[in-house]
Amino acid sequence: MRVYGRARVHDLLGDFIVYRSLAPLDPRLPGLSRLREGIGLAPGLIPRKSSPEYAQVVVSILREARKLNGNRGPLMRLVYIGDTRVNDGIAFSNLCQAGGWRGMAFIGAEDGGPARLEVVEEETGTLVFSNRWAGLEDFPRVSRDFPVDEQTVVVIDLDKTLLGARGRNDHVIDKVRLTAVRETIFQVLGEGFSEASFTRNYTQLNQPEFHPFTTDNQDYLAYICLILESGLLSLEELTTAIRSERMRDFTGFLSWVDARVETLPRGVRRVHEHVRTAVMDGDPTPFKEFRRNEYRETVSHMGYMDDESPVHDLLADEIVITHEVKQAAIRWRDQGALLFGLSDKPDEASLPPSQLEAQGYQPIHRVSTHVVGG
């Protein structure tokens, strides 16, 4: 591993990025609010990355982005770069179907074992799985009958792909999120916060066993941890209720808390009201305080180390850009392809609130950080 200077995601993608709200950062592009009726989406629904509706919205955005990029010809092909076999594989397949495109996908995640590539042919396209991000160098060989040119869109997953590569640097993203949850709960509870019980609660409920209950939503998990720390019920009581199906889902948990809200400390009551209202409004990011803290923690872990810092230290505590992904994207851009970034990260964790923006804070895609790769 070596350091390849500094860069910003913006240097590569500009503002051609959408986060969870499906509102493109480039104001010239249509977002979910303008596209909803045309694709028949129910009011208030914000589709998630693995849903067909999400793909329909993104394809519409990509076609408009191509026009802004100076080419009105049709997009015919998709290259997708991601880091998770299931979610990114599904998102890739959905995009190919929604766009009517031929597709090639590269899914990377380093695991320390002998380097290998696995090529899977599906009806919608070819998926290449690699346990090395350096496997992107072999991607053109695998895709030799797949031209990347002006009729191609390259969709790049941001989290744990272009930023904080999975298996190499993704633990920093996880650490940042955990710190933000901890800081948020401490801000609400003060001396009532226990580091030991918080760590136990978060670790237990973040396991796949409880994903059906939390829907693997970190806002929900942070809120649940706050309620547990407030003393309204114990971890054992909650897990027993979940496993026995007496507590079936997060909405049921919110209702259970609501019936006991007067027993909660004032600060916890305030958070509960905000979260409950947001969930009722269909907002998938209801714990705003947590996500604002996540934004601050994220930018504080980008590019803050000296340029002479050892690679090991950068990978251990800084969110860095993945050199292999960056170089592949530049090559495809030079061949005429449209580059576009997707992230399921909430907008509130990616963009500064107005008061921080006034202080000079930048969206995370405009923050300079180190570039690291093989």
C-alpha cells in the first residue's frame, strides 16, 4: 500500500451524486420529488437502494445527467462498482432492468486470502467478485467484449467503495458511526450515560439476528439504545420480547414507548417526539441529532493527518479515497463514460447543516482526504 496524494470525491464526480433522499446534489437534475408521479410512487415513500423503484428513479436521473454532460445519445451500458455481494448485486440488476442496459459489475471486498476473481453471469449482466480492490486492474480483461464509451454510465457506490474501501478502510466508517451514536446519547443523558451498557446494547442489537426488527437502520438502532440507556427497559427484556414476537417491529416499539413517555427524562421525551413524528411522516432518517453528529465525526476523520503519516496510520483512523477505484473511474471518464455516485448514506450525515456551512464546513464529497491503494 502507498499514498497517492490527496483528492476529493468532487474531483471525480462533481455534484453528480445522490444520497438517501434521492435528491441530486446538482440542482439541474430532477430528484425524487419531481419524478415520483411519473413512475407511480406512493406519496412519502423514499425507496431504498435494493428496490426496483429506487432503480427507476436513478435511471431517470442518469439519463438527464447524460444530457447535461453534453451527449444526448442513449445510454446503452452500465458499469457498476460496489462492495456488497447482495445489496449491490441487487441494485446492479435492478438498474440494468430499469434502463434496459447491458451491465458489468465489480464487487470488491478485501479479505487477506489469496487473490481471486469470481465471474458470475446473470440474465441482466456479468458480476465480477474480487477479494482485492486491485482486481479492478483485471476488470478490463474480463469485460473485453464490453465497450466503455459515450454510451456507458459508470455508477460508483461511495460508502466502503470509493471512500473507506471494504476490508481495507471500512472500519473507520463504522467507528465514526458508533462514536456519533455514543456522543448523541451522552448529549441527551449526560451523567446517566454508561459506556459499558451502551457498548453491550449496541453490539448485541447490531447483529444480523435483530436486523428484521431494526431493519438494519442505524437511526432506529441509535434511538433504541437511547431508550435502553434511559432505563425504561433492559436489553434482556427487549431481546426476549423480540424473540418471542411480543415486540414485532420498530413501529410497535415506538408505540410501546409512547404509552410510557411520561416516565422518560425530559431530553429523551423530546427525542422520542421528534423520532415518532418523523417515522409517521415516512422519513427513513428520523434521528436527526445522531446523523448531524455523524456528519461532524465523518469530516473530522477525513484528511486530518500529515502527508508524511504512515499508510498504516492513515488506514487505521482516516477515511481515505480508494486509489484503484479512482484510477479506474478516471480511465473510463477519459473514454467518454458518464460517472455518477450513489450512496445510501442519509443526506443529514453527508451535508453540513446551515449553521456549520456558515462556519466553512463542506459536504463530505468536497472534503480533501488522502488517496491510498496498492
